[in-house]
Amino acid sequence: MNDNLTQAVTILKGIGEETAESLAEMKIHTVNDLLEYFPYRYEDYRLRDLAEVNHDERVTVEGKVHSEPSLVYYAKKKSRLTIRLLVGRYLIQVVFFNQPYLKPKLAINETVTVTGKWDQHRQTITGNELNTGPCKKVKDFEPVYALKGKITMKGIRKFINLAFHQYGHLIEETLPEAFVKKYRLLHRRDAYRAMHFPMDQEDVKQARRRLVYEEFLFFQLKIQALRKFEREHSLGLEQHYQLPQLKGFIDSLPFPLTNAQKRVVNEILKDLKSPYRMNRLLQGDVGSGKTAVAAIALYASVTAGFQGALMVPTEILAEQHAESLKEMLDPFGVRCALLTSSIKGKHRKELLLQLAQGEIDVLIGTHALIQDEVTFDKLGLVITDEQHRFGVEQRRVLREKGENPDVLFMTATPIPRTLAITVFGEMDVSIIDEMPQGRKTVETYWAKQDMLDRVLGFVEKELRKGRQGYVICPLIEESEKLDVQNAIDVHNTLTHYFQNRYKVGLMHGRLNAGEKEAVMNEFKANDLQVLVSTTVIEVGVNVPNATIMVIYDAERFGLSQLHQLRGRVGRGGEQSYCILLADPKSDVGKERMKIMTETADGFVLSEKDLELRGPGDFFGRKQSGVPEFKVADMVHDYRALETARNDASYLIESEEFWKGEEYMQLRRELEKSGVLAGEKLD
Ligand code: ADP
Ligand code: MG
């Protein structure tokens, strides 16, 4: 970047120390920061025919005052000023809140220009700008910027104007001319100008289009470069698995693999054999059969003479996986073991020793697996289930165990493609997009909370057929204590309701591992018919006889999470049901419940979730690794994202990109990010 652009804002006339401090609060330090401080919307001063204006849209109209203004004070300091205004052939109402001083300007028969929000149903404009006289149109559009501290709208507009007129000519093109031509993009400087000083909507649209593409292209270049370097610089293991043995194992499974499972297994096996290090994300909806795939991969690694590890987020899951893997792998002479934090003392010591001596082939556990004291003899493959629950740091420690093991991250939360290629852009992705045959979809209903009696009646009907059910109480994030209390209350209610007819169990995060295991075993053995639980059972739990699930306060969960929970039923041959108890207040809330009842496809739900909640919230917490863009919006600009991704992967693999003059600016962007120096992105 030109040195003049990195000068402090105080170089501009009219910006002193004090203003600079306020600008710094808005993260504006340099001239370039000012130039890149783009508006978040535009005020539209075009006069328009009200018939063409949508409800809630902002509008500017010119009209004649048709009635004496009426001024009403209420709630102590608040006021409402109302007039009738004749706009062309319409007689509408205009309201100004808390601007009583405007009254003298609104004499009958005066011509005024009003800007505000149009309420189509009430034929009313809620005004926030008033000019007396006919419209003195200076501009059609004015940019509206986010403000902080002492900076006013007028001020920021002035500063940006100044910056652009003095330094705008220094804004350099970053994209190769061929790209600008191919996509008919504005040049960078013109795009900046159009963002800040547009003549019309089309200007803004073209400017955004250019900047969005640039932003996505930079971003994709970084992650693709990272992926390339990781591939080429981290030497992995060549795992020469024994195909005949592996085939024997696959034939021993009680079912034929689905085509999707076969495809994914092949992708994984190819990675194992290659000298590159596997860094793969495996996505598959709940019940799509990821465990079988994991077992095959682990066995392959063992036949190649290596050890494998499977890491899961909860102890319940670890136990369950250990059990099913043992059942599958024991007959093939594979030694599986379970390691959790509740395995202590002598037993733990022995286990760790065996592991270090290579007497254990496959280790299953929680994050206890990545502690320092755990040493493998010859670790070849690490698989994590539900990886997004592990932090970035844990993922790194995991990858650094042993001698560059291959790593497979499995998740049942389908990640929308836009997020997958941004957040996990440096990984290879495999998708199981097919369910085993004969699986019935879970019928889902939405009931208001006051229908609880009828819902319980329905549950009882299922129980009478010999089935079991889950009742889920929501996780109240701020307080685990409240959560647990909530679950205890529901447990009491239901114990009372089912009296001596059925037994009701309770599961929550405050139970210790032994207690949890005991409850789970009782439920599996059908000693309990109903299990009241917080979301601790969200992932992986497998009790095929459970056919009904009731979810309290369902509106509090994300769609993907509801889908996860719902995946606990419908695991056997019987028709299963899920009932969402919810009284959502907002339209979005209602829409979400409706989508749940209509869609059984986890990928569709995840796309919807992203659309309704936005990328930041998708993983249910902040700092989830979702990048923030200045102009681009991952959801709405997904086409540009795809294009940029394709262009980036082409460039990264092409020779001229690394040498050509026209790509110098792009290479500089990469240099700035540190990727070329082998640093990691986070
Ligand atoms: P998830 O992907 O949710 O981890 P699981 O691996 O737990 O799914 O599989 C769910 C159920 O489907 C298990 O009972 C498993 O035995 C069964 N299953 C897996 N693959 C197949 C298949 N190809 N055909 C039939 N059933 C299968
Ligand atoms: Mg699973």
C-alpha cells in the first residue's frame, strides 16, 4: 500500500488530536482506514410516488401541510407532533416524535420535504428529517455510517470526503486486469468512490460486487495457500493397510455399506496410503453411519501396523463407542481400550503403559486422550467425533500427537457449504449424503406448552406399546444450576404423572460419570421407560427402542441442535415421533418451528439456520472461527464466494500466479497474512 495512505488521520485538515481519539474508537487510525470505512446503508432522497414504496421502506416526499399541527406530550418528556400532508394525490399523515420544536415550521399550506419511514397500513410517515420549502435536491443518496463517541454523521462524511479528494488517487488496483475484465468489475478506486459518493443504487451495487469479490478472493487465497503448504510441508505417514483383511472386516458388518459410505471410505483410505497428511472433515447426518466408517478407518490403520485413537466430547459417548467398536473389532484381534477421566489409579497406569508399548491398538476416550501423560507407541490415525465442540487449541494439540498422524474430524452437524469452505476451508471434506435403507423419518409436531396434557397422553400411548421416550429440558447457558433445577422439576412432574405405570429417570450434567452410566444402562435395559434429560444426550446416544421425544422450550434451540436431539429417536425399525413444545413470540421463531416439522434433511436445516441466525451464531457461541468481512456477507453473497473459491484454487496451483507481474498485489496480500512464511491462520 502507498505510504501516504498509512499516515495517521491527523494529516487531514480539521482532524485534531481529540477527533483522532474519537475516530480511534471506531478503529479508524490511518487515512486508509477512513477510506475503507464503508457506509452500512444509504439515505435515499429521491422523490417517489408513494404507490411504489413498500411498507417500512424509507422515503422522501414533498407535500403541502393540510392541517394544523397537533402536538401531544406524554410520559413526562416525550412528545408526538402530527400533521396531515398532501403529497400529489395522496393525503397522508406525518408524525415526528420528540421534535416539538418543528411545530412552527409546519404552518398550514407550507410546502415541506419530509424524509422518514413509510407505514403503508396506516398511510403514515414517521419522519426524522424536515426541510421547509420544495425539495432542494443536492444528491439522491447519502451514505449513512455507523458512529461512535463524539463523531457526527456530518463529521464523518466530511472526513471521508477530504480523505478521498486528497488521497483517493493513491488507491491501487489489487486484481489482475484480466479478472476485472472477465467479471466486468469496477476498478478499486472507482468502487471506493461509488461506496462513499454514489449517484444511484446501481453505483452501490457495482461497488459492492467488486469489493465482495476482492474480499472473498483474498480470503480464499489465504486458506488455499495454507492448505497447499500444509499438504506439501508436513510429511505424513504412508499407511499400507492390508486390503484383504479390510475387505473381510467390511463383509463382517451386519449390513452392506451405503454408496455414500463406500465413497467416503475410499476417500479416507486414499489419504491413509498417501504420503500427505490427512486433514479431513467428514460430515454425515445423524444416523448416516459414521461409526462404521470410523471403525473401518481405524482397522485399516491397525492392519498397517499403527495405533488409532477415537476422541469424543462426553464420557457417555466414549463408553458407548468403546462398546460398539470392541464388538466389531474384537473378532479381528484388535485390542480396544477406553480412557476417560474416571479411569484412575493402578488401572490407569497399566493402561498407559500398555499403550506406550503398543499393546493397545485402538484407544477411545474424551479429551483425556490429548493429555501429556498419554503417549502412543505408533499413532497413525486420530478421529474426533463432533469436532466443533473441541476448541481450535485442542485440535492443534491433537494433530501434534505422535509422528504426524492422519486426522479425521467427524461431525453430525451438517455445516452449510458457505461456512464449510470458509471456517474449514483448509480441510478436505467428505460427505455422507445418503441414509441406510429402510430408515423412517421422525414425524415431528409443534405443540403449544398449554397442550402438555395431550402431549403426555400421546407419549403414554407409545409407552403402552412397549416403547421408551426422552424428555429434553433446555440448557440455560448462564446457569447450569437453573438447568439442573429445571430438569429436576420436570422429572418430578412426570414421575407424578406416570405414577406406578412407568418409571422416569433423570440425567443431567451435574451427575458424575458413574451415575450417568448407571442411568444410561437402566434406560438401555428398559428399566426406565422415560428419560428426562438436559442436552447432555445430544450426541451419539443410541437406544433403538426409544421412539418418542418431547422437547421443552424448543424455541431456545438452534435448528441444527434440535435436529441432533431428534436424531436420538428413529434409530430402530419403528415409526418415531418428536414433539416440540414451544410458544415462540417472533415470526422467525414460528418459522423455525414450522421448518422443523417439515424438514428431515439436516443440510437443509443447517442452511436455514444460517439464514435465520447469521454466521456468527451458527455454532452457538462467539469466537467460533467464523471470519468477519468488511463488505461481504457469506449468506447473501454465496455465489461470489463460490466463484472466488474456484479462482483461488486455480491461481494457487498455477505457475504464473507465483511469478507473474500482474499477480504481485495479490501475492502481497498473502505475504501480509503470514501464510507464505508458514504461519497458521486462526
Ligand atoms: P451416526 O452417523 O449418527 O454416528 P451411526 O454410525 O451411529 O450413525 O449409525 C446409526 C445406526 O445405523 C447404527 O445402528 C448402525 O449400526 C446403523 N448403520 C450404519 N450403517 C448402516 C448401513 N449401511 N446399513 C444399515 N444400517 C447401518
Ligand atoms: Mg455417531
